[in-house]
Amino acid sequence: VLRDDFRQPPGDVVVAAGEPAVLECIPPRGHPEPSVSWKKNGARLSDKDERLTIRGGKLMLASTRKSDAGVYVCVATNVVGERDSEPAELVVF
């Protein structure tokens, strides 16, 4: 089972360059419990980027750069399939 409704979709975030940014997402209820990953401008984010931490639905950027700006989508995945959240915009000034 994987429901459609995200318990908390990510919201838009505005930060100054060099500041940390956090996008929060609580995935829909599912069985098994869905895992969360993130996409930026349609491309899946890699957890290989050391400035990036994904923990329990939160996407944390240690020190934002202009290049981090874009549209982020939270993706909930389990054996049934995957659901994308509404998009959230990260603005870096």
C-alpha cells in the first residue's frame, strides 16, 4: 500500500548563499513504510555529495551555493511504487 497524500510536502525555502538549508518532507503512509529520496529539477539527488544529508525525509544542505537553487521534489518509494510530492523551490540569494 502507498497512499497518495504526503503528510507534509516540502515548502519553498529562501536562504542566503553559504547558509544551511533544510527541506522537510513527511511521506504518505504506506506498507511497507516508504523510503524518501529527493529530485532536483527532475534529476535524482545523489547522497554521494558530502554537502547533502538526507535523514528521515529531511534534505539538508550544509552550505548552499547559487547552483543549489531550483525545484525540489520529495519522492516516497516502496514495493508498490513511488509518489512525487508537490514541488518546492529553493531560492539562494
